[in-house]
Amino acid sequence: MDYQADVLVAGGGSSGVAAAIASARQGAKTILIEKNGYLGGTATASLVTPMMPNQSKGENLVAGIYQEVLEGLAKRYAGSERFSDNNPGWVNPELLKAYLDEICRENNVQVFFNLDLIDAHVGSNRIQDVTCFFNGEKPVFKADMFIDASGNADLSHLAGVPMLSDPGRQAMTLRFLMAGVDMPKLAEWIQSVDPQMKNSAVYHHPNGHWMLSTAHTLDGPGWVLRPYFEEGIQEGLIETAEAAYFQIFSVPGMPGTISFNCPRIKTDQPLDPLNPTDIEYAYRMGRQQVIRTANFCKAKIPGFETSYLSQIAPQLGIRESRRIQGKYVITDEDILACRKFPGEAVAKSSYPIDIHQASPNADKGGLQKLKDGDYYEIPLQALEPVNRDNLLVVGRCISASFVAQSSLRIQAVCWNMGESAGAIAAKRSQQNRISI
Ligand SMILES: Cc1cc2nc3c(=O)[nH]c(=O)nc-3n(C[C@H](O)[C@H](O)[C@H](O)COP(=O)(O)OP(=O)(O)OC[C@H]3O[C@@H](n4cnc5c(N)ncnc54)[C@H](O)[C@@H]3O)c2cc1C
């Protein structure tokens, strides 16, 4: 089985879907290959339900396909909602899967599911074709231009692109959902323990849904939920690892469901997302921690009394692994100085540096905000590998320092760079054909 495209996109997460749609809209025959049986990547498989805000002076920095998807999702399925801070990005992961199928089909993207990319054939600094694994078969895909949107930079790695990575510096997280939560009771409790909304947000949407969020960490003072977590530890319901980081969000279109951005996987040593033994440990430990956290919530947090664990993410949440060596490497300073790249920018971001401490001895975690109201830009050269002429890389694996990646990895930014790269790849493929 051989297939041919103008542009082939490997990986159907935020950046890959955006790239494929943008490429197809330029008239390029576009194939999107995805190893899961659905699109969305980390947003759907790892249940990362809130797309973090990416704003400057109250305005969203990303429009285009990202905005279209969120609006289309809200309109057709009531799946996405605008929070009180104007962030449009809280999504329902199940409805997102269905909507991404629809929008890819409408835009003539040819999607292949359950294909695992396993090889890349390179000649004269160009990828000639890639091989996938599908039910014991090895279909081959040829294309003029390739886009690596695999998160772990699988395609770039297979094509011999050098990497900058030092994996294991960000914590991994196994996210989960609890259903049957009494939302008005939970909202009332959050408002009573955190009346200043220091670590929380509560919003009663005009459609009657409660949109809320709260968080706790063991870092520093001022975390209003601390007494509850200390009690949980004393009573043996949770361990310090579960108390170290806790964050919850309501989910649009799922009344009574709470999405957890925790637990961080408990470990004394950095865990390498590219090491299969570490991955087995992370899933096993993560599921134990999920159950402890769920039991703690039922026992200690008003509103959770009759709730139940409804889903553990099928895919471990990996914040960073491989990052490619590109023609430009985005630095920590570029982020903190809000550097712009006139004429070269493919995405904008105002999101802070955001490191989740991986283990007690690892890099100190925390948020480091940018200058108020300002943002930085991502240049095209950070998407271009040093040694492959017909490959662009998008999403969390672009060419950046570890610290810079911790900021640019959020979904809105992945959509933004994916859209730019898809359009550029389509144009380059057309130019290649004209010059042949
Ligand atoms: C625990 C956690 C919490 C987070 N919280 C937030 C948050 O609150 N808000 C926010 O905006 N961002 C958050 N992020 C970051 C954000 O979700 C990710 O960085 C972003 O979704 C990555 O998008 P991507 O397109 O680069 O990759 P992904 O979404 O990971 O997509 C990669 C796709 O490629 C596919 N793939 C991989 N390898 C292959 C292969 N060999 N063959 C075929 N297909 C392949 C995968 O199945 C997947 O669908 C969080 C991340 C994690 C892990």
C-alpha cells in the first residue's frame, strides 16, 4: 500500500490538525496520520481540557483556525465556553474528537487513524517517504513536504535530525475526570475558603453551567487549601506527592464533571518519557495516585461526597521530551524579553514560563510571568531543522531551550504555529512542483 501527498502531517494533536487544515486550504493534497483512533493529541488522549489563555491587554493573541475550532465546537455541540476572563479555551474532550473529525473532512484533509510512524527514508537532505505500522502492514507515504507534529519529534528523530533534549526535567502527569460532583456545593465551598479568589475562579455562566477552578501546591505560602491537604496527609488519605500539586477545572458540556490536572507522577529520580521502563512505572504509579486523590476529594472536599472516578486518561501527559535542533533555538532570554521577529514570526505567546518540578532534586518549578501586556514571537527558523530541507516541526518539540519550551508548549500556541507551518508547507510543495 503506497500513498502520495503534497504535504504529510505526522501527528493529529493541536499543532498537527491546524497544520493539516491550513495546508489543505492552500489547495495542497494533505494527509494526516495519527496513531490513536481520534484527533486532539494531548488535549483528548491526556484529557488536557483547558487551553490556557494566550492574551495581551485582554485580547486573545491567537485567532485563525484555533478560534474557528472553539467557536464551531461551541456552536454545534455546546462543547466550548468562554470563561469570565475572555479565555475561549475550555473544551469537552469527547466532543472535541468528533468536531476535529468533522472540520478535517470539511477541509479535505485525508486522515488515517491507528497508524504508527516507524521509519523515514532520507536522501539528499530530504525526506523521501515515511513508513507506518498498521495491523501488521507497513504502508508507505510519499510527499513533497513533511510536518512533524508528533509531540515527541518521532518523525524528526527517525529522519536523523539532531536533538537538544534533556528529557525528564518536567513532571509527567496522569490526568483524570470525576463525575457526579455537586457543582453548586463545590462552587459555594470554593467561594467560602478562597473569598479573594487568590488561587481559584468561580463563574456561573449565563447558560446555567458552573465554570470553576481551584489549585494548591506545597510551594510557598498563601495556598488557601493547605489545611485540607495537611489533614489528608495526616489521615493517610494522600501522600506528599499528591499534595505537592493539585488543580481542578469544570468541563463544558459535562455538568457535574471535574477534570484534574494532577497528580504529578511521584518519583525520586527524573523519569524519561522516552524510556519504556519509566513509562510503565509512570502509568502504574499514576493510577495509584489518581485513586488516592479521588478518595481524598470524596472524603474532604464538599461537593465530591457522591462523586466517582469516571475516566483516567488513556495517555500519560508528557510535557516535554525531544526538542529538535533548528536553524534558530529560542532562548530563555527571548521569552523573558518578549522578543519579536519581524517578518519571520509564525506564532505569538504571552504565556509564562511554567515548569512542573519533576522530582525533589529536579529543577525548581513554578510560574515566571512575562512583562504585563507584552508577548514574544516564535520565528519560522525554530520550526526548520538544521539538516532536512522538506521538513517543518510544530508543537511542543520545536527548537527551543528547556525553559523556553515550558512556555511555548501551550495549546493555543501549538495551534498558531501549526496553522502557519501548514500554509508555508503547502506553498513550498507547490513551488517544488513548479521547479521540477
Ligand atoms: C499534564 C499536562 C497538562 C497541561 N496543561 C495544559 C493546559 O492547561 N493548557 C494548555 O494550553 N496546555 C497544557 N499543556 C500543554 C499542551 O497540552 C501540549 O503541550 C500540547 O497539547 C502539545 O500539542 P502538540 O500538537 O505539540 O502535541 P500532541 O497534542 O501531543 O499531539 C501529538 C500527536 O501525535 C501523535 N503521534 C505521536 N507519535 C506518533 C507516531 N509515531 N505516529 C503517529 N502519530 C503519532 C499522538 O498520538 C498525538 O495525537 C499540558 C500538558 C500536559 C502534559
